[in-house]
Amino acid sequence: MVYKVLYQENPLEIPVREHSKSLYIRAKSEREVRQLLKEKNINIEFIQLLDEAHLAYEQQSEFFQVEND
């Protein structure tokens, strides 16, 4: 399963949508996503499981790259 993670680079920053960044990560659960990202010093705003249609849409972006593939 592929998850989309919205985050702030500064872990002390209050989430502001205009400053949000995203990354994609393959994992079995949201808990696993959090465990894989705990070493990064980021403020996780939202984790979303991508269904097939949403994943196909995201893959069209030139910035799409799954982190742990």
C-alpha cells in the first residue's frame, strides 16, 4: 500500500497548508509509516492511504517518488 504524507520540514512549526510538503511511502499500515519516518525530524500533518484511482493520479506528477522503493 502507498501512503501520502503531508508534513512540515520544521517540527516546531504549526502546520500551514501553504508550507506543507508531501512524500509517498510504501508500508503495510499507518503505524508502519510513522515508524519509518520517526528518524526524520519532521512534523507530520496528515497520512493518507491512496486508493488505486488516487495513486494513478499522483503518479502523473513529475515529483512522484515512493521513498522506500
